[in-house]
Amino acid sequence: MFEFANYKIDSKVILAPMAGFTFYSYRKFMQMFGVGISYSEMVSDHGLVYDNKQTIAYLKTDNLEHPFGIQLFGHDSKTINGAIDIIVKEKIACDFIDINLACPVKKVTKQGSGSSLLKDLDYLKKMMKEIIQHSPFPITAKIRLGIDDEHLNFKEVIQVLQDLGVKMIAIHARSAKQLYSGKTRYELLKDIKKDMTIPLIVSGDIFTLDDAIYALKTTNADGVMIARGGVGNPTLIRQINQYFKDGTRLKDADLDTQKQYCLTLAKMMCEDMGEEKAMRIFKSIGPKFFNGFKNSKNIRVSIASKINTYNELKSLVDSFQIT
Ligand SMILES: Cc1cc2nc3c(=O)[nH]c(=O)nc-3n(C[C@H](O)[C@H](O)[C@H](O)COP(=O)(O)O)c2cc1C
């Protein structure tokens, strides 16, 4: 249990921000399994300030997701503060604003945003100070170990952010150069909590309960983020929380349960964004519910390539059996 943004967080699992995944209905679905904190996918400060309708759509929430944070990316405190003003004006029920200092994607780093902000700590300090002074919401940050192996400056970054008044830090235990592959390096975070007074969340390669046990025990972090490992496997959230409550190892979900989860998420997405868009996006999520089941290749390929309506999905899922 830890405290954050006036909430007592009674879950070890934080839903990671993921562009293209952590939209409103995906978060609502994952919250049913016991997520402690959720984030929006990353939202461009420019997109909000220049009234890009698609960007404003990323802010969708109800008044029931708590604590819920909107993650902004940008590199100029003025524009980021302008985006925060819009979040206030639109009366978005968010509990905190997270600043993305982690994204390694070229489109983001070439404008000086995301992980490229880890390069110049004087600039980062000035930018974050101006955001913290302006924001009516608590500010948090998501970082990486550093830019590359020669610049693993996470200790310094964490200290700087904490001293400025950042309220929680999530760290993806890879360098930006590693992108999303290569080994996560939790061992480097072994002693980091000792110098921290704010919650620490760790992220990277959490696909099984044992991955989460290793990450949490090695780092002593307050929580672990699930990202790719939770897509199609929401039971992972319950497995992690149950284990840290009483040591029980819950089984993986069986096929019938996975079918039901798959259809529940698809239905929630249809209600959230309309059937056509939902089923288009579902092509990259739905197949994952059947990973690891015998003879599931056909259903996975069909969901990814042939399904256009909820009813088509339901017939396909209902008829799938392990032979
Ligand atoms: C498709 C995808 C989109 C992501 N989008 C974001 C994002 O918008 N903001 C962010 O801070 N991290 C983002 N991430 C990084 C994740 O939050 C997480 O830190 C990373 O995937 C490592 O966790 P994993 O190895 O368990 O997936 C994204 C990752 C993926 C795979």
C-alpha cells in the first residue's frame, strides 16, 4: 500500500501508458482486474493547444477512473502549461499530469521531447520547475535509465525531479537506445528507493507473475507497470496482486474465460468509439487473447485480418474449440 495524489493505492499493478492501447475503454476493461493507477496514452501538448480534435479525444474519461493521469509529451514549458490549461478548461477528471521523459521514438525525440529531455538536466530542471509551478495537478514523470549505456543518468534525474516536487516516478528499465528490446536492467535500480521519498514504479518486460516478482523484489518499488504483457492477458493483474497479498499463485485464465474477456473488451470498445473504428483497432489486440492455446493460429489470423463487426467476432470466438 502506498499513498499517491490523496489516494491509498492498494494494488501493485499500474497500467502503463501505451499509445494506441490505453484509450478509455481499454483502461476501463483493465481496471476491472485491479489496476491501482492508470494513465492516458501520451498526448501531444501541441495537439491540445492547437485544438486538434483527435488529440482532445485522447482526454476522454468519466469521473470514475481514480487515480487517473494524463500523460503529456512536449519540450517547452509554455506549450505544456497551455495544454494543462485546456485540461482544466475542459474539466477533465484527472488526478495528475505525467510528463513523458521516456519515449525513444524518432518522431518525438527529434523535436526534443520524450527521452531526449534526459540529455540536458539544466534544461529539464527549468522546464519541470515551470510546469510544477503552473499546474493545479500533481506532476509525475516517466523516465528511462538514460539515453544510452554511456549516459545512464537515472539516479541524477530521479534526484532532480524529486527535489523539484515531482510526486511519483515511473522508470522503464532500459536505455532509450534499447527501444523496446534488449534486456531490462532492474539490477541497476537495486538501491534507488533508499534515496526516494516519493513512489517509484518500475516498467519493462512484465509478461508473467515471475517477471513482476523479480522486478519488485529487486528494486523494492511501490508498483510495477504492465504494458505489452497485459494485452490479452488481464489475469496477470490479479496474479500479481494476489501473490503480493498472500503468496497465492492464481492459474492462468482458461479458454472459456479468455473468450469472455475478449468479447467483453470488444463490446466496451464498440460502445466507446463506434463499431467500425473499434473493430479496426481490435485487430491488433484481439488475437492476443488466444496466444498460447493449441490450434489458435487460425482464430488469431482471422481476428487480425478478416473480422469487421462485433457479430462476426462473436461467431468466430464462440465456435473456436481446442481440438
Ligand atoms: C505500443 C506501445 C506504446 C507505448 N506508448 C507509450 C506512451 O504513450 N507513453 C509512455 O510513457 N510509454 C509508452 N510505451 C512504453 C510502455 O509504457 C512500457 O514502459 C514499455 O512497453 C515497457 O514495458 P513492457 O516491456 O512490459 O511492455 C509504449 C509501449 C508500447 C509497446
